[in-house]
Amino acid sequence: MATWHQLQRPVKLYHETDWTVVIDPPNQMRALYRTSSKELAEVYMRNLRANNPGAAQHAYILKPAKGK
């Protein structure tokens, strides 16, 4: 869940052409990581699971709006 400040100015999480990894832990800041390919997003998620399993529980991947 995003912080109160982030909720006051919502930002769309997806991107038109890039893959997005969203990390959204409860009561903490939301973070986005954008990359040009699905493979790089999956590598990022694997590294997140290995190095920060707590954050990885609240992470997911969004595909580009216009598809790639």
C-alpha cells in the first residue's frame, strides 16, 4: 500500500511500452522499476526474492499497455 503522500497524487503504475515491477508493501513507500523486456523484469524479481523476500511478497510485474 502506498504512503498517504503517494495516494494524494496517484501515478499510473503501468507504462505504455516498458515492463514495470511494482513493489507495494503495506504502510511503506511504493516503488517502481521499469525495464524494456519481460526477461529483465523477471530477473529483477528473482533477485528481489533472493535478497529481500519480505519486499518480494508484495511485488508483481505489469506488462506494457501497448504490448511488446
